[in-house]
Amino acid sequence: MFVRIVKMQFHQEYITTFSAIFEEKKKAISASKGCQLLELYQDKNNPEIFFTYSYWNTTDDLEQYRKSELFTGVWTKIKVMFNAKPEAWSVDKKVCLP
């Protein structure tokens, strides 16, 4: 299992629209094969910045999701809302304390 972190920054006027799209699609995204967890965070100091954290069983599972109609449809809608280039990292969790 690994963690996928994606940083997205939106124009202020699109924050509500993005939030509505995420709310509508979050269950379908988290139901994708190999997705164990999906979380959305919003920066406390800059409300235009969001992060998604998702846990995936394998890199193949993530790639299948990224090639899916679900991802393509969501990404097509939100990419025009960005005010900065999105950044993404795939990382292995090393330590988790309760």
C-alpha cells in the first residue's frame, strides 16, 4: 500500500464548484479498485489550496483509476479551475502513531 498526495490550487471563484464536484464524486472515487482511503484537506492559511490523500493497494490500481472515465471526467471539469499547476507525490508511509 502507498499514499498518493495531490496538491491543487484553485481560483477563489471556483472553490465552491470544486467542493461540490468532490462531494458528488468522492464515493465513486473511493470505490475504485485498490483505493483504501480518500481524504480532502483545505489549507488553513490559503483557502485556495487543497490536498487529496488517497491510499492505494498497488501502483497499477492507481494507474487504472487515472485511466478511467471517472478520473477523466472529474479532471476535465476541474483542471480549468486551477490557478497553479497541480503537484502529486506517491509516497510510502514509514511511521504511523495513534
